[in-house]
Amino acid sequence: MAASCPLPVTPDLPTLRAKLHGLLRFLREALPISNAHTVDFYTESVWEQLVDLPPETVLAVLRRSAAEAEAQPSAARPLAEAQGGSDSTDFPKVFCETSQKLVSVEAFALAAKCYSVQNLGICTPLEQLLVALRGNKKQRTDKNVKPDEFMNLKKSHEVQAMSELISSVADYYGVKQIIDLGSGKGYLSSFLSLKYGLKVYGIDSSNTNTHGAEERNRKLKKHWRVYHRRSKLDVSALALQTAKERKLQDEIECNAYAEGVGNSSTANQEKMSTSDFLPDFSGSVISNIRKQMENLHVHSHREENLYFENAFSVRDLLPINAIESTSSQTPKRKMLETNKERRKVTSKSNESNVYSPLTSFITADSELHDIIKDLEDCLMVGLHTCGDLAPNTLRIFASKSEIKGVCSVGCCYHLLSEEFENPHKECTQEKWGFPMCRSLKEGRWCCGRNARMSACLALERVAVGQGLPTESLFYRAVLQDIIKDCYGITKCDRHVGKLYSKSSSFLDYVRKSLKKLGLDESKLPEKVIMDYYEKYKPRMNELEAFNMLKVVLAPCIETLILLDRLCYLKEQEDIAWSALVKLFDPVKSPRCYALIALKKPQ
């Protein structure tokens, strides 16, 4: 491991467990809200069962709380810090002890804020980590690289931030091979290979994605060459222009000298040497060229090799007569052999900086040597790995000696498998997506699918006006009551899908939905359908208020999942350092937290 600065101090396992226990105390009472499905909101009288307050009160308090949070973003932090390692809470009563209903929205909002990742004190600042990883080394950048030209803004933001961190970790640990699990379309893999000169294997279970990634990588390489060819031409043009200007200036000076030479003595003429008539390439010209090259090439030698097709040196930029010729001393054949060897070395170096898309379904027990024949010391990474692939990434990292570090950003929490979700159902599965750590396993903790689904809600996006589609959710909830009353169906395996955007009205929505579900819509007159709409329309604010409660609670569910994974990493004996880092802007990319870990050097 390359010794730079000491890595930031992170919370130890006892501290994390104490925070986890405090979070669990709150979630034991709050989880029924997250686990309630909005489809069943009216059929199962969800509001009456779980909330003992008018919807107007709930909405008013939550809006006020959101406004205060925007004005004072760290308002909940002192409370979290005051609690420290204790699992006791000083909140006012949130839920009624007998009915289990929500009785204080203010206390609910405060507790949810306190137990979010950003306020619980479990995150390591990204900038602090990058400074420690780099030490005194300069950050490698390329001003010509504009990834937003071949990615959308969200993906560009994610890829740039994550690749910078991965490259810094790779340099810190001294590895050059990267395994990108769930690589999808290959954006991250291609960027790591092209920008940072790393050898990347992108593994995805979809053969379609793999072929798409290969084609996309080919286009990206072409795009990359254009940028660097343009850079070369820009600097060459600058050198040529500067040389021409200098030559013109020297001609003027020479003419001036010729005009006055008749008035000078012969002795002074003898003192003049031929060098006085040549351009001064040792001064401003070379200095200017060097400055331009420094601006264009601040990469390491490894990255310069990556662009060998467009590589150039000061010698290439200077006019022919600016450097003393060596052709008389060096045989032409020897020069050709030297250049051939140089190209061979450069080409060999370039072969190590490639991206190879592979197709394979990865589990916690996958043998990487069977997939990657030249497996060496490497980092394992994953950008928005779906469902169980995120926890399996951590398990593979912990079990394989070749994998020296991991950087994992998970998503799709609703697709996680839960060990204790169906305790009476026989299952041969041994390794589950949740829980991972000993503490939650011993407590047989379970979130539930609806709660995990709500963990995917984006509080930050709602806060900036990208709210939930209340009317579409309202249509679906009323439809469910119609299906239950008129068709006697309480559970339906088929999904309505995104018919709301294709419907001109509630009536049209119901007709299309019944047809898609295979139900006879002719038995329902228009009046019956509209009567249901009129019945529930005054109660639409209940659904709106309830969904806002779920949004406010969502970060706590995500905190539970992330804390589970971080505690798992802390429990592994051969892991030297692990942390949770906020990697992305949550408005641009809601699943913004990365789990990072490094093994002890052997």
C-alpha cells in the first residue's frame, strides 16, 4: 500500500452498533407507515389505522419542517451529537403506546431527521478522504474531457465523482486492475479505462448490456482520440505561430543591424556570431510551449501512454532548426530501431489500459478466476448495483484475497432478499441481501418489501419541488376499492402499469385498467365509477399527507440498510479501513452513498 496521509478516522463498530440500536427503537414504531401500500390506502382504511391526526395538520407541520430544514440544514445535528453512543432518545412521544398511532408529527419529523445518514454522524467527508488518498500528489485532470457530451447529466455526475475516488484508491493501494460489477452500459468502466488508464473488467448478467457496452466503448475511444488530436493541433499551431512571430521580429532586427553596420568598426563586426541571427528558442518560445503542454498534460506517465496515438513532445513542436541535428552522429538504422522499440513499449503499456466487458451472473459464491483469467490484485466497484448484487459485492470483497479494496453504491432496495421476511417459508438460500451484520441477524430483523420500496423515495427531490404524483396514486387507490367491491378481488397479481399518463380522465383510467386486468368493464356504468371518484376526492389530502410521512421516513430505512452493510465490513478481521461516504448530489442522484473499504496490506 502506497503510504500517503493517514486515512480519516471513522466510527468504530461499538459506536455504529449504538447508533443502530437507537435507530431500531424508532423504526419499530414507525415501520408500519413505511410498510403500508398506497394501493390499499382506502380499502384497508390505512389513515384511520395509523394516524390520529387530521391530514391538514400533518401537511402543515411537514411543510413547516421542510422550510425550517432548508433555512437551518444542521438543525438536527446537535441532537444526534448530544445522544452520542446512547441508544436512548429524548424525543417527545411520537406514537400512542396503546393504539400505536402517530400522535406527534413534530416529534416524528425530528426523529426521522436525526436518524438520517447525514445527521447520525456516520459519514466520512469525501474531500477529506480524497486529500488523504492523494497525499501531496496532484489530482489528475483532463480539461478536454467532457463526459456530459456522451452521457446524460445524472450519469455524467455519477461517473466523474466515482471514477475520481476509485482512481485515488487505486493509486493509494498501488493496483491497476478494476472489476466493475453490474457494469451495465459500461459508462464507469470506459471512463476509468480511458481517463485514468486502468485495466477494467466490466461484468454484467445481461448479454445485451455487454454487447452494447462494447459498441459504446468503441465510440467513446473514437470520441477520446478526437479530443486529444485537437489538443495536439492546438499546441502545434501555437508553437508554429510563436516561431513565425519570433522569426519576423528577428528579420526586423537583422535589417536594422544591416542598415547600421557601415557605421560600426570591423572589430565589432567580428564579435557578432551566427547565433545572434537565429531565433532564441531557449527562451520565451520553449517556455511558452512548456506552459501549454503542462496545461494539457497534467496526467501521470501511465495516462500519457494511454494516448500514445496522439502523444507528442517538445521536439515535435519546435521548428527543425531549433534543435541541433544528431543525424551525423546517429546512424539512420539505429534511430529507426530505437523508434520501433519505443512504439513497442508504448503499445505494450497501452494493452494494460483496456476495458473488457464480460457477461456473467454474479453471486456471493462466484469464482472470479473462472471469469477473469488474468486476475491480479484489484479493486471491486459497483455503481448502483441492483438488489442483492450490492451486498454480494461486499461479500466477494471480504472472501477473495486478490480484491484489495471495494467501492460500492447500491440501489433498488425493494429487490433485496430478506432472510426473516417469510420465516415460515422453506428456502434453501443461504446468503441474503438483508441483514448482513451479526447484530441484526441475531435480532432477526426484517424491514418488509414496502418499507424497502419506500427507502427508494427521494426526500431531497421532493424538497426542491419534484414531488410525488399524488393524483396518479389517488386514481390507483380508488381503482382498488372499485375492484374489491365490484369484482370481489382483494389481491391481484397483475399490474396496471403506467396508464395514468395515457388516460384523459379518471373514467378513462378505470376503463383502461379494468381491460388490462382482464375484467369486464362493461358491467360498470359510468355513474358507478364516478360515484367512487366523488366519494374519495375529499379525502385525497389523506393520501397526500400519508405519502409525505413515507417520504420523510425514507432516509431512515436507507440508513438501516447502509448501517447494516457498514457494520458487516467492520466485523471482518482482515479489513483495515472502511467508511460510508456521500459521493453524489442527492438531488441529481438520490442513491448517493458509497461504502468503501481497504484490506490490510500483506
